[in-house]
Amino acid sequence: QVQLVESGGGSVQPGGSLRLSCVVSGSTYSFNIMAWYRQVPGKQRELVAWSTSGGANVVVDSVKGRFTISRDNAKNTVYLQLNSLKPEDTAVYYCNADRFARRPGPFWGQGTQVTVSS
């Protein structure tokens, strides 16, 4: 059974940083897309960044220059570095995976809360 487990969330002041991690286990195959989404109550889950097995690492425009995605295939782990955090970045961040190129794919983590507040 495939499991995605996120960690690294927390509460920070505006301008602070966090590093989220997502470890994938239980898969007999590799994933092409590893992605991060976020969701606030009452809103749709939105894509934040994704990484492909081919080495492409992409973040959406709203977080470009502040967030960075990376992955370590040997550790089955994808990371999201969050810098210069703003209150509007407050959300539950979810890890997502797909063997192909779907965004989102069918596999989700349980989410990790990021709260940015003074």
C-alpha cells in the first residue's frame, strides 16, 4: 500500500522559513510526478509545485522566488522549501504522487499545517 507522509509544518512569523518533507513508501514502482498542493478552509486545493522524474522542478507563479521544490529519488522523498512566508501562505500542505503525468495523481498524504502569523 502506497503511503505518503508529510512533515515539517508549523507556525512561523511573516518572513520566516519552513522545509516540508514527504516520504513515499510501499510502492513497487517509481513516481513520475511528485507535487505539493495546499488548501485553506472553504477553498479548493491548489497546486503549488511539482517535480518530475526527468529533473524538472516547477513552482507556480504565486510562490515563484520564495518556494523551491526538490526531490531525492534514493530516499523516495520530495521537499518543499518555503522562504519569505506570508500570512496568505497559511494552509494545509499536501504531498501528491502519480506514476504518469497527472496533476493531481491518485496518491495523497495526510497533510501538514503551515501557519504564518505575527
